[in-house]
Amino acid sequence: MDQFIHQVLAGLATGGIYASVALALVMIYQATHLVNFAQGELAMFSTYIAWALINAGLPYWGAFFLTVGFSFVLGVVIERVIIRPVENFPALAVVVVFIALLVILNSVTGWIYSFTIKSFPSPFPEQTLFGNKYMSSHEIGAIGVTLVLLLLLYAFFRYTPLGLAMRAAAQNPESSRLVGIRVGWMLALGWGLAAAIGSVAGMMVAPIVFLDPNMMGGVLLYAFAAALLGGIDSPGGAVFGGFLVGVLENVLGAFVIGNELKLAVALVLIIGVLTVRPSGFFGKVHVTRV
């Protein structure tokens, strides 16, 4: 029983990371109606920036917030310079651009920092917190950071004029332009926020999986499964899906299929959701008259 509780709680910790990446995927999908396959590599590249800042002598939290700011600017620049010129191209062309970004970021990171696996520090103490025996302090801290991030995002999109304008621009660009919203810049800010959210996920997962140019491959796959499970156009659904996928991955890997086949859980979820309920649990079902 203790082992089961441990796996569930540890799954919630990794599920929070999947929820963050899934939320970033949903934000880009709402703006472009396409999946950003480079989201994981953006997070990985930002994590290397944090690693370099920490090695340069910066305190962890100083490097953390500088990295989040850098990632936000990087996301805005990518949208303005790379995505904006191809936004009216066929969907397949934009997908190829996303895949090219993935390969370029992976290769450039390996060229700059090498493909050698590196350790990444955790900001949380090695001793377990609150005397519990089920979760490490990093797992508890990762859940806490994820929840704070999600609450801040909810408050931003629910209560601030800029957040409401970004939601309107993503959901109905034509009507938003009619009321004076600069849709192009709102979408650019959405890319910046998605990149910043991804950087937080990268810095939280790096102490667990170690720092490596390919470290976000599996995380992106689980996050994609989470976004589909909750609803690819539903931010709240992506968060729910992230936590659920994290728990399923750990429990099934520990007690049913073994750790070697854990990645298959994400693939089975993706195929199952697309087959049975393509809109996910909380996504909207779009009906088109023909």
C-alpha cells in the first residue's frame, strides 16, 4: 500500500510538469490550430541557459527568473521572425517549420553545450519535507511551483485586461480586430508565455532526468497525450490531463507493464483518445454544416 501511495504522489509531481508543457501546447494550438512540436526543445534550450547562469555563480532563483524572462523574449522573437511570415501558409508547411525548429534547437544546444549528460541542481533540500516518507522534497516543490504557476496564469487570463485581450485574440481574431485589439501582438505574447511556461517545466524536470539535449522528448510526448486527454483547446483540461497522465504512467509502470514500457502509456492514450473521443474530456466538439 505504501508503494502504491508513493507512486501516485510521485505521479502527481511529474504530472504537474506534464500539465505545464501541455498548457503551453494548448496556448499555441489556440492561436495557430497546430501543435508546436518544438515546445520541448524550447524548454530544453532555456534549461541550459539556467544551467549556464547557475554555473556562472548566480543564485538558483535569480537564474530561474532570468531564464523565464529570457524564454518569454525568445518565444516572442520566434513568433515575430519565424512564425509570422508563414502563418498563412498551408498547415503542412507550418508543421515543417515547427519540426525544423525542433531539430535546429536540439543541434545548436548540443553544439554549444555538448551532448554529454549533466546534472542540474534542485532548489529544494535533500531532506524530505514535513517528515513524509512518500515524496522527495523536489517532488513536493515541483508540485508547489506548478500550482503557483497555474494560479498566476488563471488570474492573469481571468482578471487582467491584457489576459482577456489575449484570450479574445486566440478565440476570435476577426471580432477582436474590430474592437481594436492588436491580434498579432497578442499572439506573439501568447508564444512568449508558452515558452516561459515550458522553461519552468524544463527546470523542474531537469534534476530528475538530468540535463541533456534530448531530455524533453518523452516529456513532450506525455504532455501531448495530456493535452489530447483533457482537450487540446481546453487549458483546464490540459492541466487535468497532465496530472492524470503522470499518475497513470507511474502506477502502470510500477505495477502493470514495467518501466521499460512506460512510454507506451502515452502512445496508447493518444491513439485511444483520438479514436474514441477526439475532443478530449473537456474540449469543444466543433460541428460544421456542409
